[in-house]
Amino acid sequence: MAKSIHHASYDNSDALNLLKKFHKGHPKVRTQISIAVAALAVHVPAEDWGDGGIVKWLRDEMDSHPEYIPGFLELLTVLPEVIVLEAFALWLRLKHGQNRKLKGILIMVRGYCSALNKI
């Protein structure tokens, strides 16, 4: 993935397209796709999603495409879980001395947690 890509390119990502395609699909399928999208989102700086991060982007998408709301709600359900898992993984890396590039990632995680608090 390029270092900094504007969030508009994520609109056409394979994972998001799958989430939209299976918005009425089996819940287990939606969950797995949502986990993939959430994992992508955690590694993308909040500002790359636009003002307000992925949470505002999701709200705008739900307003524009209400038919995809079941898939987007699933994503909102798993996103905090993925953020917590990523934060725990970062803590483990710090604990074991692998602290290169972690400052930037910690800032991203803090930004996502802040955005989730605004829901």
C-alpha cells in the first residue's frame, strides 16, 4: 500500500466492495469481511479517511447508500475489537523492545479511539 493514499481510493477497494456485495449475505461472511476492512482501516491514518476518520466516512456512506447499512453496522461492531487487538499487539511489541515506528501507529490508534468515543 502506498504511504499516503486519499480515502477515495478505499471506496473502490476489494474488501469494501465485498462488504457492499454481501450486505444481505450470511452474517458470518459479513463479519469476516468486516474484520478485513477494519484491519485495513486500523493501518490507515485517520486523516486519509477524510475529516472525522473512518467513523465519519461510514456515516456518510450510510447516508448515501442506506441499502448497505447491515454491512456497515457489522463493520462498526468489529472495528472497536480490531482496534483493541491492535493496541494490545502494539503493547506487546513495546514490551519486547520492538519500538520502531510504533509512535506513529500509537497516534493512529489513539485517533481511532477518539473517533469511536464520538459515536
